[in-house]
Amino acid sequence: MTTTTTPPPGAPEAPPAVPSAMTLLVRGVRANMRQYGMLIALAFLVVLFQIWTDGTLLLPNNVSNLIQQNSYILVLAMGMVIVIIAGHIDLSVGSLVAFVGAMAAVMMVRYDVPWVLALLLSLLIGAVAGAWQGFFIAYVGIPSFIVTLAGMLLFRGATQIVLEGQSLAPFPDGFQNLAKGFIPEMGPYTQYHNPTLVLGLCAVAFLLLREWRDRRRQLAHDLDVLPTGLWAAKCGAITAAVVAFTLTLASFHGVPVVMLIMCGLLIVLGYVMRNAVVGRHVYALGGNKAAAQLSGVKDKRVTLTVFVAMGVLAALAGCVYAARLNAGTPQAGLNFELEAIAASFIGGASMSGGVGTVMGAVIGGLVLGVLNNGMSLVGIGTDYQQVIKGLVLLAAVGFDVWNKRRAAR
């Protein structure tokens, strides 16, 4: 016979159980499994190729080259992940990269348009192209796969027409600096690039401030937070990583100009997707379109905005790629859309929409970039490189499917 005891009336309630540090750590890892998994994978690849290449991978000149080589893919990935979160896809970005690069070349080489004006007009062309596709998707109701597939063919053909099948070059030095330039040196002579050191300190301060604000916000809402010791260790790891990266760049020519552009985009787009109303609407639309419509989300306007943003980012990537080549060429942008989609999925985006982060897409793009660079340094052929990247993409999407099935049980 069992008996149960109940506390007498008026007795104080037992305090709720406080989760242990290990429990909180496990919860945090599970909640961000894809993002942490990709960070671990990126760190593993860096260590692997650093050893395999006898230290060549993390030489300052190779790190700068790695950033510049993958800059246009990272810019495309930031836009592509937003499109995927909204529940769509864009197959036209590679062709739009080529078309915008061709138009920039025509303006600067044939008609001597100042490069700043040509850059602004190129971004406007990208916005118009994105709005044109977004209109058919949002207001006409044609699936994004079909519209952007048509756009891929249209922009590729338009590139051939504009360039008449030939490359146009060269570009002004200012335009080339978008992809190949570095921020200028200032201040007294030291062993390092002074402005890069200042930017590194600013980055550390920004990241630590954000960690502190997030922790304070969680405490204000009585949410579980990491114990003080683990949180301090996390902040220390972030600081060490940023300082090591800063010193690596500062020991060469400093921060590439294109890296500043990417960091600005990452901060702005990350803030919009996390905090702005339109960002929440994008997530809601991709997660459940019918529920989002019933909640008052203007789905057509949001979809149009997403594709306009994608068009502008594709135009920027086209200008950066053309500046790196120092030419507008008909073959530009081949398979760029596949690289951007792969980076988004590897970084945590879901095929069903409503899931993903801009930072995750950047991490996915860096995973692909380190794979490409590391395999090239050790002499692996491009045929095997494609096989390996395909397996990595398959593994990432397979992990997403497995994770969803496990969560649904």
C-alpha cells in the first residue's frame, strides 16, 4: 500500500529545480545543432588542411586570398538564404552576376562612365531584375523555380548580346579595388597593419557587448542562461578567435575592402532578419504561409522585397567578380547559383523554408571555400573536388532531415 503526502495548507512551495551547467550546455547545443555543427566542421577542416598543407592554409597571404576568392559566393549566399527562408529558390543569380558585370563593363569601358556611378547603376539594374522576377512570383503566382529558371536563361542570353560574345576590359583602379584592394595603412610604423588592429578591437568590443546584452535580456525574461564560468569561457574563446584572425590579416596587407563590405552586409542583414518586422515576416511566410496570411502578413509584398534584395546582392556580387577578373566576360557566374544554394543548406537552411540564418549561410560558404582552397593546395583534382563537395551537401541536407524526424518523435 502506498501513501502520498501533501504539504499542509499555507506551507511554502519547494523552489524549482535549477538545471545544471551540463544540462544548459546540452540544451544550447541541441537548439543550435546545425550552426554549432558547421562551426565544428569548419574548425576541423581548417586544422586538417593546416596540417596537410604544412601550414600553408593559414599563411596571411593565403587567408586574404581565401576571403577575396569566395567573397562573391558569400554575398550571394547571404541573399539566397533569405530567399530559402521565405520558402522560395532563385536559380538566376549566376546569370544575373554575369549580366550585371557585362553592363558595368559596357558603362565603364565603352562609355567612360565614372566607376562609382556605374556601380550604383549596376545595383539599380539588379534591383529592377529582382523586382521583375518577384512580381511574377508574388502577384502572378508562378512558382519561383520556373520564374528564376526563365531568368537564368534570359540573363545569360542578354549577357551574350551585350558583350557580343567578347570580354571587355580593363576597369578603373577604383573599381578593381572593390575585389582586390585593402584598406590603407595609417599611423606610426609597427610590425602590423594599424587600421586592421583597430577594426579587430572594435569587432571584439561589438561581439562581447552583444553577448552581454543577450545574456541580460535572457535573465530579464527568466530564461535559462549559461553559468557565469561557461559564459566567460565562451567570451574568451570568441575574443581569442577574433584576435588571432586580426593578427593574421594585420601581418599582411590588412583587411581587404571586400571583407568590410561583407561584414557590413552581415551586420545589417543579420539585424533585419533577427529584429526587424520584415525579417519576422519572412520567417513566418516560409514556416507556414497560410498561418502568416491569417496573421496579417502581406505575403506578396514580403516576397517582392525578398527578390529585390536578392537582385541587389547578385548585382553587388557581379561587380565584385568582374572587378576581380578586371573584365566583363560572357562566361562569368557559371554555377554560382549552385554554390550559393549549397552554402545556404550547409549553413543550416531548411528545404521546407522558415529555418536558417544569414550567419549560418556565411559559415556554409566558408566551409566550401576552405574545402576548395585546401584541396587545391594539396593537389586534389577538380573532378574529385566536385565529388567531395556533393557528398558534403548531401550529408548536410540528410542531417537536417534526420534532425527533423528526431524532433517530431
